[in-house]
Amino acid sequence: MPATSEYPAWETAVRARWPLSIRPWLYAAAAYNLVWGALHVFAPSLVPDLLGLAAIDPLVWQALGLFVAVYAPAYAWAARRPERHGHLVAVAVLGKLAGPLGFLWAASSGVLPLRFGLVVLTNDLIWLPVLLVYVHGAATRSGGWRAFATGA
């Protein structure tokens, strides 16, 4: 990538080495989160009815939709400049780890039916591998996990 006045020289060097293949994933995550979140905020019964999860309060689906939707700009920012926004995606990864763990607990205790796992699959599990690779790369570029965790 040629140096431009939009980026400082150090950033241009990093951008040239950054795997461009992450950008489509991050843009896709932004679009997915925006659509999925808006769908559940404005039509909270649609997907639960299709999945046979109508017993779950629509307000819960709206809140879940809101939480999903607010990550859309973070993914879009990270897609635009992946070398700068690893911390935003790291926060999302925490949610993508917590979602399946919470589901396993809730399903094993009978609070949620197993078919709720489809939500966990589409919201968390399909995105987790590529986002973990991205965050690992961001931590490496920051000088290691300790530097990354302290905001370097």
C-alpha cells in the first residue's frame, strides 16, 4: 500500500503487512450485527417463533438485539483500520467466548433449550476462529499479550 498523507509512515508500514483477508470478515461482522440486531429490536418475535423459542420474553430478544447491534460500528472501524482497532475486537471476542459458555450452562441446567444453540452458532461460533486469529495478530503487533492488555 503506497504511503499517503492519510496515514503516518509507521502505520503505512504496518498496513502493508497486515493480512487484508481480515477486512471482509470484519465488514461482514459489521453488516451481520447491524441486520441481526435491528431485526430483533424491531421484530423481536420473528426469529424466536421460527426456532420454536417463543417462550422467551420478546424484551429479552430486543435487549439481545441491541447488544449485538452496538458492535456493528466497532467491526466497521476495525475493518477500515485493522492495525488500530484490535482492542475493540478483543472486547467482542470476550462476548463471543461468554455466549457459548453461558449457553452451555443454561442448556445443561434446563434454562434454555438446545435449539437456542443455533443462535450461539450464528452469533458467536462461526465468527470466533477468525476473530481470535485477528486479536492474536493484534497482540503480537503490540509487543505481546501483556502490552496488548495494557492498551499498548
